[in-house]
Amino acid sequence: MAKSTPAKKAWRSLTWLGVLVVVLLGTLTAGVLFSNATWLPKLALDLEGGTQVILTPQVENGQQIQQQQLDQAVSIIRQRIDASGISEAQISTEGSRNIVVSLPGKPDEATLNRVKSSARLDFRPVLISGGPTNEVVGADGKSTPAPTPEPGLASTPSTSPTNGSDLAWVTPKLQADFNAYSCASNSSQDTSAAPTDQPLITCDDQNQVKYLLGPVEVKGQNISDASAGLMQTSQGASNGQWAVNIVFDSTGTKQFADVTTRLVGLTGAQNQFAIVLDGKVISAPTTQAAISDGKPQISGNFTETTAKALADQLKFGALPFSFKVQSQDTISATLGSAQLISGLVAGLIGLILVAIYTFFQYRLLGLVTIFSLVVAGVLTWLTISLLSWHYGYRLSLAGVAGLIVAIGFTADSFIVYFERIRDELRDGRSLESAVEAGWARARRTIYASKATNLLAAIVLYILAAANVRGFAFTLGLTTIIDVIVVLLFTHPTLQLLGRTRFFSTGHSWSGLDPQALGAVYRGAAQFRSPTAAKVGAGTAARSSKEAARRQTIAERKAAELSGASASSSSSSDRSTDGKDS
């Protein structure tokens, strides 16, 4: 098999780069045409504005709100929003009670529900279930509204209930309240803060069934993990319905096993175990067997979006309070388009300065730097736009600053590579050989430098505040893209340019003229004297100075000893000539 030449490798690398660009561009184009993608990345809160939601905790009489609990709520809400794919959101406390959530753009209803929902999940046994209305069928077969409960009805159980399923909980007062309860008229009632040690009258989340539930027997705080997935039949095939899979901790596993073991032996509504989220029953499955592994599954009228949202809420925990939305307003950008334009102008100025420097230092070789920056810019634009569409990423002013800084970091890689090639030319190599040898030396330096930049970006992203993470993210992203561009564009381009006559012969405008670089040094204190036919006096002088400057200490000493020996020999010859005369 024929050996692969540098030129073939170069074309192969450029082909892979073209494939990468086509795939990214094609994906973005499909997103724009058939989905809600945009050609430009979405902007963050500081540049576009968004929606601000102020939440006020709902507490029972006399309950004090601790700052630690507010901080916990802020952390949980931030985790929920991050899990939904929205970046650059701001969550903070206002005073000693309220929580302010600022979301960029116009968030959808599912995202707002992630913020508003307290996600208090409880498991309660069902005592009684019935229709959603307060209609009672009389002896004549006609339906009439249930009467208002009389004030004197007994509200204390006549006998002490032995467990959550004991019908002793159903006092005359509670039975009358259940009969008079209507899901439609009580749909706005907040039942999320109901006492956990008392029965609860509520409806399902669709207001189709009303329930009288026993006390809480398993709490949501005992959930260690939750995930969304498609339900499977007994044969292992998917039935296309979404469900939420729960994993309890050791305490929850034991409690759930005890309750399901009891419910298996009951009949009718008492065989059901209601899953209550924020005071509403989201599912009340019948108990077919005791679940002892602590891994139940919540099924219901879930879509993929709602199932994932509930799983995220349960996974990150319930809020310490039930919250009420005090206000929801549209807010303007904190910085606006003027600052964005200023940032883009700063980036353009930086790009122009880099171009001027590279042309001054490397002549037409600087075009490789310019085109490499263009390729890096295209890859960055496509990547950020795709992340904005698919993962909800938003570009902040801090992120723009990261892109501007990346111009200098990216150009630094090319400078290291170019200087290594020049070193090889000074050592007398041909351009094609200098490109390969220079790359072998430069890539180690480039990889080490980029690894340091990437590590710094990762540490900054993890430890910094939310408004600085945009800078860290774009810095890390452009570092990875920089390595891709150097590997798939810069190096292959120089491999091909090294075969052209303009660059290989060392044209004065190529930036790779061996004579202008002082390529007379041969190593080991040996020099090649430039001939007058090939070089002028000025170039020869510069070459001699460059050669002398690049000598090592050992080589200088060797040259001095050689010069002293030659001088001594010359003196001896003159003395001998004098004697002969």
C-alpha cells in the first residue's frame, strides 16, 4: 500500500473540516426551516431582557421564615432552571421573604411551572373517591347539591385510627365536607400546605375525580433520584406512554414497602395509594403487589415535557415553602444593544490589530492566520447557535468578552507554529521539511497551552458567579475550536503552501525567506558563508548577526578557541617568515 504523503494528509484533514462545517450548517438550517432555531444565538437577560417572577412564601400562622430556607429555595429553583436548559437566569432573594426569578426572553409555560411549583410530593392512602361535583343522588333518583355541613357535626374520630387507611379518620364532619366539595368551585384552593398528619380532601390535577385521603405515610424528601422514561409492557416493549421513575432512600423504601403490603389486602378505593403533588393527586394507582425495592413508577397523563419537568422537580427536592406568585412582569435589558455593539466593535478592533501584526511580522503568511480566524469564527457561530436552539444557551455580554479574548488566544497558536517553522528554516531545512518538523515541535506547546486555558475555563465556570459563567463557557468552547482549527486547517494549509513555488523558494513577501531569517547557521559552530552572487551586502550582514546571535555558549567558546588558535598560527607564520628573511 502506498505511503500517505503530507499532501494527502492535508487534503484529508481539510475534507473532514468541510464535512464538519456542512453538518453543523445543515443542522442549523434544518432547525431554522422546520423548528424554532434562529441564525443568530439568543441573547441573555442583560442584552435582551426577559420575564421577572416574584415569589412569596405561604406559611402557616406563626411560622418564621429563616434565611437558610430562602437560600435553599433559591438553590433548588436554580437547579430546576439549569436542568431545563435555560442559561443566564438570575435568582436572588428580595428582603427577608421574597424570591426574585429573572428569566431571559419569553419562557414557556412549562418553564414557569418549574419556577412556581413547590414540588411538595407526598404519598397518601385513599379513603374515599367520588365524582368531581357536590351532587348527591336522592331516593327519588334526582341529583341535588349536597347540603352545607352543619357546625355541630363531630370532627374528632370516635376511635383512634390504627393506620393511614383506617376509615376511623372519616368523621361525620369530614364526610359532610367531602360530599359538599366540588372540584370546579375549589380548583383555585391552595392545598399544598395542608397538614401532613391529617386527612385531605382534594381532586386530581384534571379535576375529574375527588378524593378523601388519609395522612401522609411517605414523604417526598425520602426520594433520592427521579427520571422520566417510556413505560414498558411485561414483554419489555414500549407502550408510548411517559412515566416518572422514582428511587427512594432506605427510609422511604421501608415505608413504601410497609404501606403497599397493607394496601394489597384492601379492596375498593382503599386499595389505592395516591401520589399528591402540591396538594393535587397526579396519580392514584391500585396496589397489585408490595413494592419492596423502593423503585415505584408514577403514571398518568404525562407528555415527555411534563414527565421530565416533574422528574427534575422531584430529583432536586421540594421547596421548603409553598410559594405564591406575587407578580410576573416583562423586564427590559439591563445593558441593551448599545453595549453589545460596543463589544462587537471591540472584537473587530482586536481582529484588525491581529491582522496588522501578522502582516507586519509574517508578510503574506499572515493570510493563513486571517483565514484560520475566519474558520474559527464560523465554527463558533454555528456551535453557539445550535446550543442556543437545542439547549437554550443564551449569549451574555460576559460571553461576548470571552469570544473577544479568544481572538488573541487563537492567534497565539499560529504564532507558536510559525516561529517553529522559521527556526527549522534557520537550521537549513527546506520549507516542506520545516513545516513537518516545526509542527512536531509546536503541537506539544499548543496542546499544553490549550489544556491550561481549558482547565482555567472549567474551574472558573464551576466556582464563579452565574454572570461570569458566560465568559468561562465561551472561553472553554473557543479553546476546543482553536485546537480543531489548528489541526484541520492551519497545519494542512501550510503543508500545501509548502509545495507552492512562491513559498518554497522563499519569496521576500512570503514571510519564509531563509536569507532574511538568517538561515546560514548549520549547527555545531559551522556556518555557511553567504555568496555575493546570491545575497546582497545588507542581507549577508544581517545573516551573520543572526547566526552569531543564535550561537550557544559552548559554540561561542569553541569559536573563540578556534579564532585564538588561528591567530596564534598566523603569528607563528609571521615570526618564521621574519627569521627566514
